[in-house]
Amino acid sequence: MAKLGYRTRRRLALLILIVGIPVYIVVATTIVTLFDRPPILLELLIYVVLGIVWALPLRAVFKGVGREAPPDDH
């Protein structure tokens, strides 16, 4: 993956948080409701895993976005 600039990462992170996460939540809950309800601890484990899995491929986008912009990338 090409190195993204600070501003691009920041905009992409915002787009992911505003659009991507709600879509991911709807898709995840829809898929889980297609099956019979598992025991509560298993259901909790499924939601915890799904809550973590979305972030793993997006680490590079979110890394350093909350910090102040670097001086060379205004």
C-alpha cells in the first residue's frame, strides 16, 4: 500500500468512522441474526471479535491521525 499523507489519512479515517462503521454494524448484526440465538457468552464473544476485526486492516489509516499535523504536511 502506498504511503498516505496525513490529510488523506485523516479524511479517510473520518469517512470510515462516519459511513463505514455504521454499515459494518448493520451487516454484522444482520448476519448474526440469520442464525439461531447462541448462548449469551458465545454471542458476546462474537460481537467482541467483530468489534475488533474491523480495525485490524485499517490500522495504517488511523495511525497518528489524532495527533497534530506534521509541519511538512499542512
